[in-house]
Amino acid sequence: MAGDLTIGELAERSGVAPSALRFYEERGLISADRTSGNQRRYPRRTLRRVALVQAGRAAGIPLERIRAALDTLPTERPPTRRDWERLSRAWREDIDERIATLEAVRDRLTTCIGCGCLSIDRCSLLNPDDEAAAFGAGAHYLRRDSRRAVA
């Protein structure tokens, strides 16, 4: 445990609040050993795991997916650049989908909220006979391909 970091040291080095680190530990994203006094001690390699979590969060990746990705990494060494490239490549499709949704929202924001429930007289996303109901709850027309599926 020599050279390990306390939760305060990990928080200071990573820029992540101790409460968030405890949350990450509860969710299985990072792990700590315990001293005889039950204090957390993190191996230094945990800094890279926290950095991967933060990068995934910044990209909008759900914590469950981040945890699943981290579970594929060896625990005895810090994640490498190659590990990050593999993980980020797997997340790229999710990010691209989110970008497409945000662009659709931006482009249609002034004409309709996307689900057909707003009765604007000049809506470019008309929803006659509540066609969108076939997709279930939610604003399906905000997603780029959903409108084509109705036609």
C-alpha cells in the first residue's frame, strides 16, 4: 500500500470530488483497498481509470457502459493509450447518434418539438392521426431516422 493515494489525494490529483469517487467505487468503476482503520487507499493507476470515467462522462456515455468497458481492462496496470483507443472506438457510434439527435433538435427547434403534440399551424413535422404513437412514448421525430419510418 506504500505509494497508494488517499481519497483526498486522488480527489486533488484527478479534480474529482471525494463524493464522486465514493460513488464511482459504489458503481464498480474504481476500487480501493482498506487500511486497518478502514480508510480507502487507491493504487496510483486509479488516476487513469478516473480519467477514463471522466472522458466517458464528458462524451455522454452512461456510467453503466463505462463500467462495462472498464471491466474489460486488466486491473494490475494502468489503462494505456491503446486501451483508450479501443474503448473510445466502441463509444463512437453512441456519440455519433447523440450528435445527430442534437443536430435534428437544433434544426427543428423553432418549428416543432418533434412528437406532433404541439399544434403549430406551420409545423414541418406534422403528425396526422397521431402516427408517432406507433413508436411509443417520446419525441420520436427528433431522431433523424424515425420520421422516415413513419412515411
